[in-house]
Amino acid sequence: MATLTQAPPPVAPPVPEKRPPRRRGRWTPYLLLLPGLLWLFVFFALPVIYQASTSVQTGSLEEGYKVTWHFATYWDALSDYWPQFVRSVLYAASATVLCLLLGYPLAYLIAFRAGRWRNLIMILVIAPFFTSFLIRTLAWKTILADGGPVVDVLNTLHVLDVTAWLGWTAGDRVLATPLAVVCGLTYNFLPFMILPLYTSLERIDPRLHEAANDLYARPSTTFRRVTFPLSMPGVVSGTLLTFIPASGDYINSDLLGSTDTRMVGNVIQSQFLRILDYPTAAALSFILMAAILFIVTLYIRKSGTEDLV
Amino acid sequence: MKTTKDTTTPGHGGDVRLTGIGKTYGSFTAVHPLDLTVPQGSFFALLGASGCGKTTTLRMIAGLEEPTEGTVHLGDQDVTALPPYKRPVNTVFQSYALFPHLDIFENVAFGLRRRGVKSVKKQVEEMLELVQLGEQARKKPHQLSGGQQQRVAVARALINHPEVLLLDEPLGALDLKLRRQMQLELKRIQTEVGITFVHVTHDQEEAMTMADTVAVMNAGRVEQLGAPADLYENPRTTFVANFLGTSNFIEAEVDSKSGGELVLKAGGGKLVLPEARNSAPTTAGGKVLVGVRPEKISLIHADDAGEIPGGRNRITGRIADSSFIGVSTQFVVDSPVCADFEVYVQNIDRDARLAPGAEVVLHWDPAHTFGLDAAQDIDAGVETVEEEVV
Amino acid sequence: MNTRQSRIFGTSVNWLKRHFVVIAGLLTLAYLLLPNIIVTVFSFNNPRGRFNYTWQEFSTEAWQDPCGVSGLCASLSLSLQIALWATLGATLLGTMIAFALVRYRFRARPAVNSLIFLPMAMPEVVMAASLLTLFLNMGAQLGFWTILIAHIMFCLSFVVVAVKARVMSMDPRLEQAAQDLYAGPFQTFLRVTLPIAAPGIAAGALLAFALSFDDFIITNFNAGSTVTFPMFVWGSAQRGTPVQVNVIGTAMFVTAVLLVLVSLVIGNRRNRHNA
């Protein structure tokens, strides 16, 4: 020890107690959580609870509302607006499936095949967020405009005849039809599908592909047996992050659709901001929420991924 | 040079003393209360299979794990209650735990900076020279090879001149050749700086090559402690006998005692065992496991049995299998007293008759025999970690 | 088809097979970027009438006077301010929650996890309506503060998820090594934990900024008479869209791409210098 030029660090005198509470951390997690959770509780949980009570109130704007446990509001809302509910679920489900089909190749491309272009493509996926999505949705109005190049091509190829027969489009128009709304929904929520997909694909060790190929799996089998199962967490959270906001959306229906494509979001919005029928709006919100929670729980059970957050 | 004001805590604090130290997680006991003293300046190895409690013991010395009971002393100072950052102890972590966001220089300087040392440049550069990484100072850890990373981890710990350096499987991630090289390197550094090294490993060869003293741990207990040669030549339990190298066991019965030697009956024959090398109870008729290492045994064809000098332990058998591995030939001999007797014979003059099926006589010097309590599992410690993994 | 033709056909089919993912991925990328291209092209339009949906003639008029429409640049500046503060608030609160969730085992964990997950699992219109009801009942003045409160609320969960992923993948031995090397809890956090978690925190912050800047539904409910940029666009979509909206949209897109590219290039260069 003769070569030492420096004494060891000063050492505190021994603590007299046998077992000091070294893990002072008992309250630390709660202190860290407190501000954020308080925020969520006051501005998220409380309003939702309050909303629940609004949905069983009766009264009018002038005289004020009282909780009367008037559950009939729910029944009335359902019987008046069930087509919008059905439409919401159908449109959102179609958009989710399309997002998965379109998003998976791109996420796969970024994760495994993009090489030095990876960062650039990633930026191009995220950057449209910074152009307001309203502006971009309005651009679809131009793209799908009557007599525009897209509609012309579809017309020439007789695609529109097929979609019209299926009820997705009307006549030689795409705008103001279900197809336009679903197209807009798909476009708007595609990044929410791509990002979680990419995250889970990127975690897959590329050597697993080689191992699968080595064990006589053709590329398609490798994808089916190895890659896709391993990307399931991304598929699950991607579909949820797409389906949930899509089912409550009203922008796409409003800008690209018509009165025949109105979704539940449109109804809630107008009940709240135009008609000012708060109990009906609240009841509609709760029916939508319950429907989503039901579908989501079912889906999560089925896919076996419990820890989403 | 800084000096500590408190004279009761001497600068270079003497032995590491663990007193009744134990760790339990819920109902699982990772380390049974144990006493252990690591003399100052020694190279001490904690050897055992994974999950035997060796790493937990090391982490309790480092302060990264709080003992459920017992105390840790460095010299005269009780450090049990001190957090890791107040202990004059540094660790070389398993897989190194180099800070990925800092370059090599800053990794090595980390400890000095935290202790408020102002001019670290000279010390860090000297330390990097010592581990031959002067050129790499501005690289990030992920740009170095495994061996280089390992040397950074050692430098990062040593630069603080700790009283004790703890090494948690520091060579586990390296390939065999590099591992041998680093073993010698670490041994050299330890001799040079004279700091106490406590080394945790599951590799018995590594422990024996490097350490002055080895503690063999099994299921949260220290089975045996001693110099490597002692442990190897005179194991006290079947676990130690099997974990350190290979051992042959013969179940025998105590026949008589005379002049410091025990005479034992096994099968039809008699075996002699020095009393000093026996750790089993020796009432007449009691059971003893007679052990002998494969390389201590000579093998001779049954036709030449007359050539065996007197006073040697001998056993007859038939060769079941033989494998030629260059420096030696390893035989498996089927004998009435033991089914798979292993014998390693140096390849000096090879006897062509020693092939599978040949009748042979095994003989060895009684001084190489050791006696163990027959109440234990003969196969304890046979499987090493690597075999379990494969 | 002769053999030569069929061979050419065969190789091109093989080529298509091998590059299927790349082709499909790039088509999706094109789908994602098509509206941005339209927005950019139409920012050089000189439309007749109030709507900017059909091409008339090339003009740089709008680019020379981006703030020429009353209220446009005011709404943009308001949106940027709100996004900045919301990012700051949500990142701070969200990072704290993420650390608590990863680093500590406590009894309320499942409850906390679901409180984090629910805002992401709820349609915006429901959250927006509920929050509006609360504000109305509290008698709060709708405007900048109510928007900010709402934005921090819905950005929070996304920050938690981003930071949590990063902190979870961090080797706990790094912090132990810091402690072993004389860094106390605070120093360990400052010198090791925070720098290593930084990419996750940055990703969360970026996401929060984008979500806040782009939010319309929740803002529309809780803004009162205050007008953010998306609300301005919405309003103009009903009455007629000035070309300047496209100019701002294009400028924001280009700025975002350039900023990220520059930061990447700087990061790369720094790494290469170290090597």
C-alpha cells in the first residue's frame, strides 16, 4: 500500500442503532406520484365521475339539473342513436384493420430493412403531427374531390361500382361517403399504430430470423411463427391506440362525410355544444365508454397481454 | 495527500470481518448466518454454483444488500449501517456496469470526482496506462471489446484505492483464452497494489489459480475454507470433493486403528487411511466414504500385479472405457467396490494392453486417501453451473 | 411465353417477393405523406373564392405575407405557448410517475397503472365533455388556463409510457455502480440515472408537444372564446380556408423535419469525434 497517494474517503462514524432505516424510500414513491396523480384525479377521474352523475339528472338549463336517477335517458339515447353507435364501431374497426395492414410493413421496414434511412423515415412518420391534423384532413378533401384524379382512376377501373354496390360509396363520389371517412380515420391514426409496432419489432433480435431460417423456416413461415408472435404487444397496443380514438372521433366524419356518416362523436359534440342537452350527452358518453371498455377487455383477454402501460 | 482526522478509523483498515451475517428474502434463506474473516491484503475467493449465496455475501460487504442479521467490519469499523457510497470498498460488477453515457476517462474518473478530487487528469491517465488503455480514453464503453471493458471496470474501481476490492464474476463474460490472461493480470495487479481482493466465481479453476484462500459455498453456507491445495487434497465434504475437480468414492467400514492410521474394509479388501485426513466418525464398524483423486491412482494390468510395491491401497477391476486426451489417458474402471472409478494416467509409456475389457489393478499411496462422513450424498456438487446451463 | 420471357418473369416475381415489405412500407409512407404534399402544393395556390380545394394558378403571395389573415398568427403563437407549457408540465409530472412505477414496489401500483392507462383508453370527446362539465360547475373562466390544464392531463399518460419504457430497460447495476463509486442518492440520480433516461424523457416530451400542439377536440370544448391554431383551421374550414393556413402547416412540417435532422447530424458527429 506504499504507492497510495490518497487516503480512502472519509467515513462517517458508525451509526449506533442496529438496523437503521437505510431504505428511506417508503414514502418516496408516493411523493413522486402525488402531483401527477392529483392532476389526473382532479382533471380526469373527478370529471368522469361527475359526468356519470349528470347522465342520471333531469332538469333544464334554466331551472338547473337534479340527480333523479333517471336511467331512461340511457334507453332513450340508445334507441335514438343506435345507428351512430353501430357506425362508430364499424368505421373504427375497419380503420383499425386497415391501419394494421398498412402500418405493419412500414414498421417492419423501419425496424429491419431501413438501414441508414431508419431515422429519416421515422421523422417522416412523426413530422406530419406538426402540420395540424385538421389541415391534413382538409387535404383529403382535395385528394378525393369529385372529378379529381383519384376518383377518375377509380371510376375508370370500375372500383367505384363495386364499392357503391357494397354501400361504401355513392354514385361516382368518394367524398361524403363511408369510404372517405374510413380513409380519413385510417390516415389520422396510422402513426399510433406504427409507433408501438415499431417499438416491439425493434426489440426482436435479428438473429432470431437467421435461427428460424437455419431451422428450415421459409421467410413467410418465419414471419408467421417468429416475428409476428413476438410483435404481439405492439399489435395489441397499436390496435387499441387506433380503435379507441377512432371510435370517438367526429372530425373525419364532419369534414369528409355527410349526415349519413355521422358517428357517436358527432352526436355527443352537438348535444354538448349546440343542443345543450347535457344528460343525453353524458349518457351517450358513458354508453360509448362502456362499449369500448367491454371490447377492449375482451380483446386483451383474448390476446393475453395484460400489461399494456 | 489527504489524511483522515479520526485516528480510530485507520486509513487502510485491516481485515474484512463478517460476524453472523445472514440474508433472507421472505421465506427463502439466501445466506445462512456465517462468520468469515478475510485477512488484509489477501486474495480471497468465494466459490460456488449459481444461487449458493456467494454474490449476496459480496453485495453485503459492498453495502448493496442489507444483511438481515449480523455485522460487517472493515478493520475496527462497523460498516453494517453505512450505505455503499460511504464505504471504502469498490466493486467490479458482473458484466461491468460501465456508464454508457460517459467515455472511458469519465468512467474511471467518476469515483474521484464524487469525492471532490479536483485534478483527476494525472491519476486517471496513470490508471489507464496501468491497464493499457491510455489510447482509448475518449471512447465510449460500447466501442471497446469485452476484455477492454473488463479492464476499465477494474481501473474504475482501483483508482479509488479502496480497502477492499470486490469482484463479482468479473471474467464470466470473457472467452477462455482471454479469461486465463485476465486471471494472471488481476493476480499481478493485486500483488502490486496489495489491496484485499474478494472474488466471487463459479469457476473452480479460476478460484484456485488466483486466490490465496478459497471459501466454497453451497446452499447459503460455507462448506469449507482454506488454501486451494488444502481444499483440493483434503476436502471435508463430498460437495467440496466433487465441486473442486473429480473424486472417486468407496463406501467402507472401519475395521481397526493403529499408529495414526485407520484400516477399513471395502468389498473383500482392506484400505488404509491416515487418521489426520479423515473427517468421519470412526467408531468400529462405522461407515466411511473413502475418497481418492483420479490422478493419484496408478493403473497396472492384472498380469503384472506382482510388481506393485507393498503398503499401497489396491483395488481390482475391469476397464469399462478409456479416452485419450493428449497429455493423459482417462480410464473408467468398473470395480466391485465402486461402479465408475476414474483414473487419469500420464502418457509416459503407454501399455497397449490397457484397453476396455482388460482386467486391471488400481493402486495408490494411502497418504492420498481422504475419509468423509458416509451420511452425505455422494454426488453433491457433481454438476457444475456450465453443465446445468447446457 | 418462351423460356427467356418466363425467366425474366420469374426473376421479377422473385424480386417483388424479396422486396415486398420495402415496397408496401414505402407505399404506406407515401399514403402518410400525400396530404402533406397537397398542403405544400396548395400553399402556392391562388384560389378563386373562399375555399382552397382546387388548383388555380401558382402564386407566392401567401408565403410573402403568412400573417396576412387576421387572427392566424395570434392563434399559432398561442398554440405554441400552450404546447410548450403543457410539455414542460406533463414531462415533469409524467417522469416522476414513471420513476415511481419502475423503481418502487407499493400496494397502490395496479390502481395507479389503470389511472394512467384510462386517459389513453378514453375517447377524447368523452374526456372533453367531462372536463367541460367540471369547469362549468367550478365556474372557471374558460381560456388559456383551462386549455393548459386539459393538455397536461392528456399528455401525462403518454410521457409516463415513454419514460417508463426507457427506465425499465436500464441496468439497475449502473446505479449500484455509481453508489459504489461514492455517489450519494442525489448525485447518482443526477450523474447516472437522468442522463441515461434522457432519450426516453425527450421522446415523451416530443410526443407531448406534438399532441398538445395538434389537439382540437378537447381544446374546442374547453377553450371558451380563445382560439388556438387547430381551432382557427376548424373555423376557417367552415367559412373558407385562407392559403396562409397551408403556408403555416408546411412551415411547421419543414421546421420539425429540419430540427430533428440537425440534432441527429450533430449527435452523429459528436459520436464520430469520440470514436
